[in-house]
Amino acid sequence: MDWLSLSLLSALSLASADACSKKFLGQYSAPEMVLVRFAYSALLLAPLLYFNPLPAVPLAFWGWLALALPLEIIAMLLYMQAIRDAPLSLTMPYLAFTPVFTTLMGYLLLDEQVSVQGLIGIILAVGGAYLLNLEAVGRRGWRGGFKPLRAILSNRGSRMMLAVAIIYGVTSVIGKIELQYAPPLSFAALYFVLLGLLSLTLFALTKPRTLHVFGRKLLIHLLIAGLFTAMIVTHFMALERVETAYMISVKRTSILFGVLYGALLFGEQNLLRHLAAGALMVAGVALIAV
């Protein structure tokens, strides 16, 4: 299978896992939803780690890993709460801001220059966010100015997904560093097995009642974890075949799949406008990443 097919399959798997989580786990707490996604996926990925063991790596690898894992759990807690409580069409598109924040952090912290193409990409992503929230303009029409962008901050789900995008902007940089030391499939399997073990330990100590989740909806949990695992495996298989920038640009079509799921499964309104906004954001990602 070529990298393009793998990237699209990864995008569809992610959007499907999110839609299933929203549909079937709506009464779960965010920690319970995280356990479904991470703990079950760790179980499914353990054989992959066994057959693709991690090679010898320097101490720096483990230091970066120790930094990334807690951030990943915080991001997933926010992610799960956002898709549970808010429309997919008003939350998923904000994942497009991940490369925006990566680019901006590179400029602020590393003095990396933003190209004209990258700047246009950022403008497109912000434009997509504006289009998503046009209903906030109200009777004032286009004279509402920045009201749609201010509406992002008043929508709790959008705020949480923006926070997720910021954290993923950091962890994506860490992931690139880690891949200098380990093959993609070995790193992916180790990373998510450790995430499963860490989240299980953390919630067992702080919120032991969340462990009751393992006695419910086994088939649904395995379905969601299976889709999430498929996303992980196809993501890293695609990375082995093409440059990261191209792969991430295509994978962000998960935004469009998420908007479609929102309309088809949950009756979310304004499909055409939300698709147009998502397409703008995906185009922005492509310009920033490529």
C-alpha cells in the first residue's frame, strides 16, 4: 500500500474512533474515555512491540519520552472531553492549528523564520476558524469584525481543542527527535504501550473508580481501540514511505471526515460551511508543512 492510501486510512481511522467515542461513550468521564483509548490500544500494540523491539538508544531518548508522555495524557483528556461535550464540526477542525503552533514556537524559541508560504498557511487556518464561527456575527453581519474569532474562546470545546493543538505542537517536535533514535514502528509501539501503562497506573491511584470501565461495553471498547490502533500503525507505516510534511498534510483530512460524521451521525447543521472551513484549514496545514 502506498503512503497516500496509508495516510488517508490513518485519517479515516482517527475520525472514526472519535465519532464512535462520541456516540457510544457519551456518559463516560474523560479519564474513562482515555483508558478505553490508551489501555486497550496498549494491549493491541504489545505484540507489535514484541516483534519490533526497541534498539539500543541513548539516555536522551528516555528523557524526551518522560517529557512527552504526561503531555500526551493531558492532551487526550482534553481531546476526549471536547469531542464528548461539543459538536465534532466545531472541535475537530482546530487540530489544524497544531502545525501553526509548531511553526510559531519554532519562530519564538528557535528563531526559525516563517516563509511567505507558511504565513499564508497560518492565515488560511485562521480564516477557516473564522468561517466555522460565522454564526457568532449575528445581526451585525460582516460588521461583527472579530466576533467569530472571539467566539472560539467562549466555546469550551473549541478552547479545549486549541489547547490540544498547542500540546500536540510540542509532542510532534519531540516525536521527530525520538525518531532519530528508533525505527518508526518500534517507537510507535513502545510509545503507546507506555501511554497505556502510565494512564492505567495514574487513574488507578487517583481515580480508582475509573477502572470499572473495564467491566463495560467490551466490544465497543475494542472497536474504538482497534480504530485508534489502526490510525497509529498506518501513521507510522506512511512515515516510513514519505516525508513527514506530506504525510501530516494528508492525514489532516481527518478534519473533513470528522465534519461529515458530525452531520451524518449527530445531525450537526451547516455542513457545507463547516466543510469549507475545514478545507481551508487543511489547505493551510499543507502550505505550512510542505
